[in-house]
Amino acid sequence: MPELTIATFNCAGMANPIRRAAFFDLFRRLPVQVILVQETHSKTEQEAEWAPRVVVFNSIKKTATPKNGVAIFLNDPNIKPGMTKRDLEGRMLAVDISTQSSKFHLLNTYAPTAGMPTKSAYFDSLYFHAYSNLPTVIAMYSIGQT
């Protein structure tokens, strides 16, 4: 089976320019092909500068809390993004990627910290984002009560 090296990272915020630059430097030095980042705390206007490192991102929406946001960074120019799916809360991001020899479906999630009704609805909605005919990798970060 083909290999794909992946790291997952809760950055607890990348909105600050100095902090963001430090994360980008770290991400460039990591010996991995893909980095799945949760809790970016970012806004769409900040993310324009992330290119070409960021392949796709799901920003904080005006109705979402500022602790949301997920992103997928590619550290390998031979990996190409394909179809993406996003939720409306900045908590789920799925992308199909192609390497030179195979294809994968990646799902990056940041679960809510609220109680069961909110978490239950969140986990119920994972199927739409996770479903694929491709080999699937799911990165999930969740804190708080269950």
C-alpha cells in the first residue's frame, strides 16, 4: 500500500501574524507530506497569505465561535487537492488528494466542546464528510464533556 505521511496539530490559534509565521516555519520543517490543523481561529482575509502552503481551509463563520477553524497544509508539491467538503461552522473539512501513485480522502475535524445534543448532531453529520470510495484518513480533535 502506498505511504502518506501525515501530522495533525491543534494550534490553538493562528490569527496573530507573529504566531502564524512561527507555525508556517514549523510546518515547512516537519518531515511530513500533509498537516491537518485544528483550531486555527482564522478569518478568510488572513488566509490569503497562507498560499501556496494551505491547500484548503474552513474559516470561522460570523455565526461560529472564534475557536473554530480547520486547515489542511501540503508540504509536498506532488500532492494535488481535488474535491472538498466543508461544514458551516468551521469544524469539518474534507478533501480528496492525489499523489503520484494513489488517491486518498482526508477529513479534518474539530469537535464542539458543548454537551451531548450539540456533539450528537456534530457526530451524526460526520458521515457526509467522511464518506468516500477512497482510502480515508480522519483526524479528530475533541475536548470537553461527552
